[in-house]
Amino acid sequence: MAWKGMGGMPTRSSEGQRVRGSCGNGERGGAGLLGGGGRRPQQTVATPSGRVAPRRPPTTIRRKISSHKYTSIHVSTIFCAPSPLSGICNGDPHRSRRRRSPCAVPRCNLSDDGRRRNSTPAPAHDIASCLVTSGVKNFSLPASKSFKPTLDSSLRYLRFDVPSVGKPTAIVLPASQRELQCAVLCARSSSLAIRVRSGGHSYEGLSYTSENHVPFVVIDLASLNRVRVDPASATVWAESGATLGQLYHAVGQSSRTLAFPGGTCSTIGLGGFVSGGGFGLLSRKFGLAVDNVLDATLIDASGRALTRATMDADVFWAIRGGGGGSWGVVYSWKLRLVPVPGTITMFDIDRRGPADLIAGLIHKWQHVGPHLPDEFYISTRIYFKPKPTNGGNLTMSFTGQVLGPKHLVLSVLSKTYPELRLAESELSEVSWVESAAKFAGLYSVADLTSRQIGVGEYAKRKSDYVQAPISAPDTAKVARYLTTAPTEGSIQLNPYGAAMARVGSSETPFPHRAGFLYSVQYAIDWRASENGRSGGYMGWLRSFYEFMAPFVSKNPRGAYVNYVDLDLGTNNWTTATGGPLSATSVSHAASWGQRYFLHNFDRLVRAKSKIDPGNVFNNAQSIPPLH
């Protein structure tokens, strides 16, 4: 067995080249800022470049889409003096309409309650005229040269970038809360289904595709990426289009001893990540992302901006882990930041050897990872390749983050996991934000602000939960099965327990709390040149998933909604509003909804029926309203 230190875990580009900093371990998701007037304590505003920015007039910039493509995009970047983030001064659309200020954006045709005023409706699919009339100028249509590069900019899963997959009627990039409200209303008046994209990491492309070729518009939140940190209160308001990396960078710039419990992939959009629960390296100490949501601004189907104080309690509960795409568009989130030491310990190492030897490490990890002190996080990922290329060997990677010094790590793991043979030279003491950059496979903290536009991969993912350790003989069978893979892939085991398990299973829609040892993520990857064999590759992954059935949770077999998997079933909508709804729509959706949400599915249906009874916000696995 070879013992080798390893840095970040990059994945392959469409041509099979390793891409530093791209995401292969997936804390995925699908799509919400509110300001207050008056005097405020000194705070930090982070723009995509990481600079503190004054108000700027609209400009046209050259945005890099890939290594060889550029597109000109009109961007209105506005920082209102009275408001932390909103393009509407003081975060109050009614107030901004009464007193127009230099930072106010053009008003769309809304009444005071956010509903569209009586007017002549736009012709079907004529969204462009509606957007222009409403003052929304940053959008792209299929005839435009910028359309394909804009669509591809956050298209992370390339198996959906084929002619047979329908393309949107338009892509809208709102630059403010008001423009986001207008985009929603224009889509509705144009009879288009709505897809919301914050980072583009949906494993099934739900943020930029539709079922049955239903015409749709993509509302891309990439320009809504402002983050404002208030170190004094240890809180942050962040727009849903901000990436985890942009959030981490802003927090790290404000304080060395504050952090946010998110995932390792820096380009995931905050909106989708939080909407699905949001598991990460600090979750065993501080809970999931949704356990640290204090407030949010939700744009509903009528264009109203609702906060925790004005939305139904069931709805505020639902948006914190009930999955994206069902409730409206979360424009922004108010998040609790958590205290961390100024210096923490991290490691990212691998161990390589025959399947039976790796099986021993996997079996022991089950009895260690989920049971370590709250300050410890150690996940593992087992990489496999076709036997002719690796001789039947497997590589087992360990990602570790400990809120303490090196000597604590060595002291604890030498007793609980001596088989790992962890050496002091494999440990690094860094700040939390430095660890975030390293785990993302980046060269520096500054790189956290990069959206890595145009980086994608060919892949299929599935998920499971384990409630009891798999026996040593069965773990060996699992490891041997991996050596039969026809292409490259991995399985990742994320430890649960600790603080996560002390939160009730119904406090948020995310139910996998006490009694769940760890989650499993299955992954298969291939190159563009192998697309003709992709069906066989995905077939092998599905067969392996069935092989794992005796060892994972049952009745129902659980799954993580941020690792969305259409193999579990689909709504099969045929209209923009997800029709036709029937008396069986809810029972049909329960076949996968209960696997994601267990006993919380029924409350999610009630919340959907309250906030969006017309099913304006829908996708292939969205929550349907009661008929």
C-alpha cells in the first residue's frame, strides 16, 4: 500500500484534463437581501473581486466564459448608501417608490402589494418586451451571440448540453431585488416556466432544463452576488447568487475567527446550497447551513418580497431545507456566523492499496468518523478506476478539519484510528478561510471569489444514508465491487452525528439527524469522447446502487435532496405551471419526496399550497400543491 499526501481533489474537464479547484464532491443545490435604514456599525461589502465598492453606474464588461470565449454583458452594479444590499433603498419597495433616490432601479409595473397592475398582457413568450418595459436590460435571447456562452457559463453538468435537451426562451440576469421581481412577473405574463440558477450545480440540471420541452426562462442570479458581513453581530446578509467561495472570502476578510458551516466546493451557489439543507465541514460542530438561517427575503409568484416577519411560518420553515424551485425565489439570506479558533488543523491525504486492504480502512472509519468529538470532521472518498488501469487497487482519500492544534489531532486519532497512520507532516495549521481555499483546490484565498465560468463535467450522481455500520465481510464485498467499474468514479462517505443529531428531525425539512451515521454519495465520470458509452456507465452505477440496498436506510431508502436524483421519479409536468395537477399529484411525488424529507413531506405540501397554490415554481421533482 502506498501512503501519499494529497491536496485538493480536482475533477476532469470535458476533455478529461484535471481542473484545479473544480468540484467533484458536491454539496449541491438549485436558488435570496434585505436592508435597514438608519445608522449601522461598520460592515464589509464584498464584490466578486473582493473589493469594497462604491456605487457605480451601469457598465458593459467583458466576461470570460471559458478559455477561449468572451461575451459582453450589461451589468448594473448598485450599492445603495442607506441599504446593505438591496437595489431598492432601505430594502422597502414601497418606501423606494414614494421617495425615489439615486440608487433606485427602474420600477416594473407592480402595485403596492407586489402584484402586476392591470395592463395589456404581453403576447405568449414575448418576454423581451415585458423586460424592457420593466427596465430589465440584462437578458439574452437565443438569437444573440451571447446566449450560448451565457447559458454555458454555469452549466456544470455537460450531459445536459446536447441538442435533445430543450434550451430556454431567454436568460435573465437581474441586478437587483426589483429586477428579480420583474423577471418573475414577466415570465408569468409570457406563459413561461421559471427556472432559477444560482450556481448551476444541480446534478440533474434542474436550474436550466424543463420537462417535456415546456418553454421556460432561466433567471440567473449570478449578478446578485453581494455579501455584507457584520462582525459585531456575527451575521451576514448574502444574495442567493453569491457562491460559497464569495461568502467565505467576505467572512474571512472581516474576521479570522468567524466562519460559516458550508461545503468545500467554492463555486456552488448559496441559494441552492442552503435551500437543500447545506452540509459541510463544520456541520458536526455547528449544524447545517439551514440551522444557521436567521431570516430570508423570498420573492413569491405574485412578485411580493416576503421576509420571516411577513411570510407564513410553514413557508419560512420550508425554504430552509425543503429544496429549491418550489416556493419562489429566495433573493437573500441572513445567516449566523460561527466562532472558530484563529488557527485550525486540516489534512487532505490518501491511502492506496488492494480492495481488501482499503475495505479494512473503510470499515474502521464507520466506527470513528461519526463518533469523534464535535470539533472533528473526517470524511472519506474512495476512488476507483477500471481494473486494467490500476491493477484492482483503490485510492481512499481523507478530508479532515479539526478546530484545534496539530497535537490534539494526533493525540485523538492515534488512539481512535491508528490504522490511518497519520503523520504530523501531513497536517497543516491554517486559518479557517485558508482551509476553505485549500479544500476547494485553489491556489490562494483570493481565488475563492472566482466563479470558474465554463467549467463542467460529464457525470451521474446518487445518494444514500447508513444507519448501522456495514459489517467487515460486507465492506470487503463493497470494495471488490468497485474494482469492476467500467470507468472512473468514487463513493464519498460524510460523517453525521454530533451537533447535527441534536437538532430535531422536524425542526427543518432536513430530517436525517439522530440515528443516521453517515451519507453516501455515488459518482461516475466520463470524458466527452466517451459519451457514446455514457449509458453503460450510468447503468453500472445504478447496478451498484441496487447492490448497496441491504446496507443502507430502508422504509424509505433515504436520499439527500442536494444530491438530486431523477432516477427516484419525476412529476412529468407538461405546462408552465406544472400541470395538469390531479388528485394523485401529491401521492406520486411522495415516492421521492419521502425519501428526501421522510415525515416532513406532508408539511412541505401544506407550505407549497399556502405560498404557491398555482404551482408557478416547479421542476421535475418540486413539491406539488394540494389539488
